[in-house]
Amino acid sequence: MRWQQGRRSRNIEDRRGGGRAAPRRKGGSGMGFMMTAALVVGGLIFGVNPMTLLNLAGGASGLTGGAGSLTGGSAGGVQYDASASQDDQAGQFVSSILGYTEDTWTKIFASYGAQYKAPKLVLFSKAVSSGCGTQSSAAGPFYCPGDSQIYIDTDFFRELQKMGAPGDFAMAYVIGHEVAHHIQNLEGISMKVQSLQRRVSKVESNRLSVLTELQADCYAGVWAHHTQKRTQFLEEGDLEEGLNAAAQIGDDTLLRKAGRTPHESMYTHGSAAQRQQWFTEGLRNGDVGRCNTFRDAGVSL
Ligand SMILES: [Zn+2]
């Protein structure tokens, strides 16, 4: 990727260095790493329904007993100053990619006569307190619809490599995916899915989660499509990195790695094939209208 060329976003808050590990909590709409962490730790396996979180996290005390003992990263971070942090590769990268999402989504929204309201992104280490409760890094990057913020512990990028998804475009896809959850929030999709999830079975709720996640993958593809057209920010091999990442974080891949037999009813983010398919759909066509995973599955929101 030629990400160095990109302008740096100013919508980044730096809270790194302030947190310490907190117990795993239910998260926002993450990429599915929460599940890996859970499997590895041997704790909850499919307790994560990203959208239900908001119902529970409204109160100040959080989700579980003992919330008082949780310490997130310092609540008030500082605005990230990219120009003063040249050596901070991870910060520079996130800042550049977020800048690309801002410029591209602003243009896409404008083409529909709408105005894009960009999300803030919080960089943290180990743990962070968010509008969706206190979250540990083990949960992976996530978007919290309640405060419209994306949360990323940049150590996660190393984790991604370990998971067999190396490359800068793999990381850009992660950011593009989280920004896509923000788009869904702006569109009112997150709210609709959430309200539907309250009324259905666990299996059906998981299915709605999968459709939400696949749509986010598709939107990430749409973003990459238009950003490429505008800036030629991709180099040879980048698309493969993105597609590989989509497969490595597919629910079936993660389950198999954890020694379990994948079954569709357990999925919350989609199989490797589905994630690749929808990411490709967005990449190829650059059309948000083609990302209606819900209609495709016969679900009306
Ligand atoms: Zn997601």
C-alpha cells in the first residue's frame, strides 16, 4: 500500500499507555477476534452478540458484577498529532487509513445528496472504557454505536499477523470494516438489527449478526474500490492480503483453529467464504446498493 501518501486524519484520540487489562466484556461490532480470544481462554464461546450490548451498557455500572474493579484506559485522551509522531508507524498508519475513509465516504455520501459525519477513532492499549463498557484488547478492534467511536489497540496488528493475515492492506481492511459499522449506524441499520434481535431466538440473532458483519465487509470493499480509483493506494499483492484476512477471520476458520467443528448456527461474523464473497462484491462494484445482505437473505429491516 502507498498509505504514506495519504493525509492524516485529525479524528484520532490517543489513549495508549493508560490502561491495564480488564476482564473480557461483550463488545461492539468487532471483527470476530473476540471469539478467538474467548476460545483460546476457554471461557465463553458464543456469548458475544455485538448488537445486544447497547441494551445492557446504558447504565454507568456496566454489564457484570464487579464492574467497579475494572479500569479502562484513561477516559480523556489527547488528540493524536500525527505531525509530531513521525516515528509512530502504527499511529501514522491508522491516521492515514482513517483519512482515506473520511475522504472516500464523504464523496460517496455526497453522491447520494447526504453528508458524511466521520467517526472518532480511539487508540488504546490493553483496555479502554467506551460507550459500550470497558473492553479489553483481547476483544479486538470494535465500533461502539452508542458513542460512534472506533476503538483500536494497535498491538492487534501484530495479532493479525500471528493469525496468518499479514500485510498492510489486511490492517486497512480491519479499519475499513469498523468504519463500515459506523456507516451502518448512520443509516439506522444497527438500530433496526438490534431491535429485531431482541425479539428472536439466539440462532436467529446470530444470523442477523452475520448479515450485519457481511454487509460491513461489503462496505469495506466499496470503500477500497473508490479509494483505489481516486488515489491508486493499492500495490500488487494488496488485494490478496485483504481477501486472505477475510478468510482468516471467518468463523469456520477460527472455530477449526480452536479445535471445534464449525456449524452455521454458531457463526456471528460469517464463514471465510462468505466474508471473502461480500468483501469482493464491494470491491468489484463499488456500489453500496449491492451490499444488501439482509435483502439477499430475505430479511426485511
Ligand atoms: Zn464487525
